[in-house]
Amino acid sequence: MRSFGILLIVANLLLTGAAQAQTILLHNFNGYTLTGPPGADAKLRRFSAMLVRDGKVAAIGTASSVSYFRPLIDAEVDLQGKTLLPGIIDAHGHVLGLGQNLQLADLRDATSVEEAVQQVKAFSEQAAVEGWIMGRGWNQENWTVREFPTAEALDEAINEQPVWLTRVDGHAGWANSKALELAGIDASTVSPEGGEIIRDKRGHPTGVLIDNAMALVEKAIPQPTKEQQRSALQLAFEHLLARGITNVHDAGVDAVNLQLYREMAAAGEMPMRVYAMLSANEPELLSILSEGPIYTPDDRFTMRSVKIYADGALGSRGAALLEPYHDDKEQLGLLVTPPERLHDLYQIIIPMGFQINTHAIGDRANRLALDEFERAFATIGGRNLRHRIEHAQVVHPDDLKRFKELNIIPSMQPTHATSDKNMAEDRLGKARMKGAYAWQTLLDQGSIIAAGSDFPVELADPFFGLHAAVTRQDRDNQPAGGWYPHESMTLTQAFRAFTLDAAYAAYQEQMLGSLEPGKWADFIVLDQDPFAQDQSKLWQQKVLATYVAGEEVFAADTDE
């Protein structure tokens, strides 16, 4: 009866809509969506039929209740018992970086420095690379010898071309000697503020540069053209849609990237939705913000937030900690944005009405970000702008409650926990793990978590994230029982964090994040039912089709 009642509510919409609007009936599926407000009060609802009109959901219900409107239906889609979910929202990714990464040497699977070098060599030969050889994904914590690599190791394989390889987290880079030479880096080069040139006992650069020091090499690399960036964005869109992601919160775009998005949106070249965060490092920050938030009529592109980097990453010991690293007593991490600059940015951005999304991984960086929010709210307001802390990875236990008190959204990436489990205790020691990757603690206090992947740091597949959130295990289902399993999410909580709550974190819960009448018909079709399968297999989902505004934008190859 309730389904039929909802359908009657939208009867006028169907009967009086524009003549050219098309009404599509999808039926014979296992559908799941959340209804109600974001957060813990949202309810999971099942349905088996959906009406889509002019790109938006007209009604959801059962096949029998939908049959009343059959004379109004222009087309039908029988999903043959498959599972239908709202489109996944990745609340933290790097779209241009993903597209570019798909064209680089991928070192994610290397298990030693020697294997990484050979992979780079093979890539350069196969792709016939001229000039700079680029790659990403190395992680010394996954190697047999867990030490930073050296330029000499690369020189043995490639010494006439410059090589630059970004660490998996994007907070460290590995160069060969040719690259160091072209960048003008030698024993006399001073490490910049917020960065470090790793040196040997003689004071010579080893080839690894951390955080802000990476710019010393990157400025010597020819910048991609605008068309190359456009191609990279298109490649990333295809990659994400094939994984069921219909909306991405792009965590840090510059003026060129922003203009490209605006041009592509105006030309109808954006097959998915992007909620962009303007980088606080953008030289034109103030002039861009002075123009106000950016929206498109079809909600394909939005820019109303600013991304600030407070610190680096845990794996490269760049995360800013309150106490020294457990495995390096001389290290406290790096503040890539000085505290006084962080303060100034908050004071500038908040009065302009933009959301602030601060990258903070270490407990010192998280405390600084929270302190600045508290100071700003007490002096200039802005408490209701849905500000976020991106990652909120290692938080002092005393600061966890401040997320709720200050109305700050923790934007977190579940696969970071399963990727970091082999090194997090080494970096922090057991005592500081109490406030690390503390998803359930934050949820229990009423905080809304926006979930993402941080691609290309992690793989973009959202079902890897759902699996990690629920099991606290890697895809080999290790460790047994889960890693600090008391902080795991329920499947409904994780589903919410990747859909409705992620939409809330972008002010979009009224138009996206669930399949309810009046919202955009962004949805995906799966080969399995995640709510009915063994949770250890959540990551094995296959996306059969992806729809944005009721239009199919990806279809799996049925011959696979």
C-alpha cells in the first residue's frame, strides 16, 4: 500500500509533464536505497520497480503498483533479477591524477626495489617513452626490505633519461640521478619548508623527496597541455563509471583543471558528476572565490569548497604528530601549510561562504584544523558550512568528540586502514591507535562520515571500500577477525557513507545519494546482491551497468 501511495503522489507529475519527457519503467530487480535524512536516521528500503522521467526518479515501488501507469510508459527495462543501487559517490578522489596515473608505470604490486626498477624499465621500453619516465604506486612498506629506495637503484637500469616515481600516497617521490641533475638538486640544496630531501650519511640526496620537496623535481618536468589534461579526465571518467561511481568529490583542482571542467560541462562532455574542491595553493584563489560558487543546471559540475593541505602522509612519515614517530624518534612529521597560513586561509575562505576541506592525517594536523575551525566559529561564524577534515586518520582521543561538537564532517577512506595495517602500529605504537581509523567511534557520537577511496592513492573500486569498512580486512580477508574490528561499520552504515552521507557532505542530499522521487536517477546494476552475500566477498561485485540522469553511460561487456 505504501508503494502505491507514493506512486499516486507523483501521478500529476507524470500526467502534466512536458510532452517530450520520456518515462522509463525499470522492473524485476532487487533494489536498495536509503530514505529520510542523512545520518543514523536514514532507513534502508527495498523496492523492485522504478519509474524514471526526464532523468529523475518519478516513483519507486513494486511492479504491481507501477502497472497503474503503464499507458504513460515509453520504454521498459527488465533487469532479470539483478541488484540495483543508487550510484556510488566517492567523497575524496583526484580525477586528473587518476587519468594521468592510468598512463604511467604502475608500481603498486612491486614487492621489492628490484622488482619496481624492472617494472619501470619494462614500461619505458614497451611504451617507447621519450624524455621523462613517470610512474606511481611504489610503497616500501610492502617490500621485502622496508626501506626508502635510492637513485642508484634506478641508475643501474635507466641513467640517460630522467625518472620520477611518485609514492602510492602521493606524498613522496623517487628520482634517478638524471632527474636530480635536471632539477638542480645536490648536496647544497636546502630542503624547503614543509618538505624534506632524504640524504645519506655524507649529506648527499638519496633520490627520495618528501612532500613540499617534491616540487623541486616536478618544476623541471614539462607540464601537460590542456588537451592532454582533457584526455586524462575523459579516461578517468570511463574508469570510474565502469566501477559504479557516478559522482566524485575532486580533492584539489587548480585554475586550469577548473576551467576544463567548466568547458566540458558546458559542452555536455561530462558523463558523470564532479563536486570540485579548489586547491588553496592556487595562485588565483581569491579572484576565483570572489566570483562565488559554481553550479551547472544539470548538476554535473559544482565548485563550492576549498581544499587545504595541513600535513603529509603516514607511510612517508610526513603526517604531523603530537609526539615523535614510534619508529623514528627524530621525526614529528611535516606541516605542509604553516600554522599561520592555515589560520589566514580559514579567515579568508569562511566569510566568502565556501566550505573548507582540510587534509589532516596526523593527530597534530587534526588538532590544528579543529582549533582553527573553533577559533573561526567564535569570531567570524561559518559553523553551518559543513566543513570537512579529509582523512581524519590519526586523531587524539580527546579530539574525536570535537568533530561532533564543531559540526565537522570526517571524510574518510576505508581502504586506507587495510592498506596501512602493516605499518600504522610501527609508525604510531599501540597507544596512539585508539584514535586511528576510528569510524565506529565517530558514528556512535553522531558524526556523519563521507566515504571515499582517495584514488589513485588507492584503487577506485568502491566495493573494495565497502568491504574494508565492514570487515576491516584486506581482500585476502586478513587479518582473521579484522584489524581493530570494534571500529568496523555495518553494511548499512558503509552504504550510507558512500551514498546519502557523501551527498550531504557536498550539500547535495536533496538531489543525489538515494533513489527517491524528485532526485536524479543515478543508479547502478550489479551481478550480486551485497546485502545478501557473504561479507568477505563484498569486494567481488561486478558492475553490469551505470546510469546517470536515467541514461546508460556504461555497460559491461556481456562476452566477458
